[in-house]
Amino acid sequence: MIEKIKKVPFLSKTALAVALDKNKNTLRNTIDYWVKNKTLTRLKRGFYVFSSFLDRKNNSLYYSKFLATKLIEPSYLSKEFILQEYQILTDVVYGYSVVTLKKTNTIANKFGVFNYSSIKKDLFVGFSQVSYGSMSWYVASKAKALFDYIYFNQNKFTTFSEGELLGLRLRLEVMSAQDWKEYKKYLKKAPKKMSQIYKIMETSLC
């Protein structure tokens, strides 16, 4: 049983208790010992991963992305992190930006800093599943990542000027006609201010 759970990418304390068949005190001592000697890595309270899992194949290359949408569920990678991958955002991003239905939160561990932004259910769309081995995570489309970024930065727009848009340092020319078509779908469920900001973006591309 223990060999089986070593292959699991996200392991609860309850699953460890079942696999090890130990009483509460013994389990706690075992976990503390494994964490100390780096056999086990603590991800957040009550959740762990075996170091041996990360050493297999290319698991460690994708693990932080998997973890981003696993630490708080449901959630998907979006905003700055995805915009950087598409080279739309010119600033360097070090943390993982994640959108969730749960409360806004930040979780930090050895795999990174994960920043969660809460969004209403109607706008919890525009993402797809990506997989590698036994891991899977959720990623916003290019259009939805941009929409989410603007949505959570609405307070930076007061005069609805092109200067305010330039302050976000976005390379909007990367967006295709199809991307903009998708973007406009989300405006139907968003506050009026989002449509006003979109008009600035549209003008800047002319």
C-alpha cells in the first residue's frame, strides 16, 4: 500500500493514515520524521507529496502548475501567469495567478507562491484541462486570461484613457480576431465598466 501512495501527486493525511495503519500519535511522528528527512514534502496543512514522485520522469517540471489548481478547488491558472506564457504581459511574473470560486487567498510552499482570486460563478468559464502522466490541471484560454486580468484590475481605470491601458504593459497585438471574439462573449456577463475598458483596447489597436 505504501508503494502505491508514493505514486500519488497529492496525498492527504487521511490517505497516509489508511496506508500506514498507524494510530494518531504514531502517524504524526512518522510524518514529522519523513518531512524532516525530506522523504515527504508538506504542501499545505494536511496534504503532502513523496519526494520520490517528483524524481520520476519530468514530474517536477509540471508539478507547480498541477499544484496551483489542486491546493484550492475548483480553480484554473489565469491572469498574469498565462498572459506571460503567451507573451502578452511584458512584466516578469514569479508567482502563480489562479482564479477560483472560493475565497481570495495566497498559499506559499517550496513549489511557489499561489495567488487565488475569487470570481463569480457566471464568469468561472473559459478554461480547459491539461494533463501530464497522473497529473492534470486547468488553464485559461488566451482571451479568458486577458479578461480575468482586466477584470481584477478594473480599479486602475478611472478616466478610461489609453494612458491607463498602457500602464498595464500589455502586448494586445498578440490577440487574434478569434481571441477577441471569445473575449467579447465574457463581456455580456461582466460589469459595464469592462465594456468601457474594451473600447479603449479596441481603439488602441486601430
